[in-house]
Amino acid sequence: MKYDKHFFVCQNERSDPSKKSCGKEQAQMMVQALRDSVRAIHSEPTASIRVRAQACACLDACADGPTLVVYPEGVWYGGVQPADAHEIVEAHLGDGSPVRRLQIHRPQANDSMVHPIQANDSMVHRPQANDSIEATKQ
């Protein structure tokens, strides 16, 4: 596996403003907050970990949005805000325990839900320069 932890943040924005959606603007702020949190937590070298935080296509959880999912654990979060990023990163890069107050329960990847990593090319966010972060602890 290329990354030890992979954070996917839904960026879907519905055309009907009366329907709830995660929204691209919110997704980009959340991705940046996750990246900033990884950098802050891993500012002191102690171990090696590879982390990626990125926006992705619809996670099919609009009612719980904004949503994000963390792999390889497959832990889903709903109603996330940039202010929650540090707590989520700290939990998953620490002991791996989920942040219960934000956790939502979604189908497993082998159910009918499309797994973000397995989605076809048209559904996946195309990484740009500086999209990924790799925090290395010595």
C-alpha cells in the first residue's frame, strides 16, 4: 500500500441548493485542514508514516455531509468541519480509534457502495502538485 492512511473528503455539490451536499468549497477547506493537522502532529520525528488527504467525488452520504472516510480502516465521518481535522488526524495517526461524536455508519466497500479507491477515472479527483503530503518521522 502506498499510503498508511488515506483521507477522502467528499466534494460533491448538488445543483439544487435546497438539497444538502458536501460542497466543493467546504471539501477544499477540510482537505487543507487535514494536511495542516498532519504537519502539526508530525513536526517532531519519531516514526515513519505516509499520509494522503484529498477531495474526491460523491461519497453518497449527502444527508450526513460534509463527509469524509479514512482508509484503510473504512471509518466514515459526517458533519465534519475544518475545526474537526486535528482531532480526526490525531485519532487515526495515534491509536487508530475513531472520533465517535462525528462517526457515521456506512456500507462496507464490498456492499453496493462504490469505494473511492475503486471508482472509475471519471469519479476520482485528479491529484495536482502538492496534493499529497508525506509526513516522515525518524
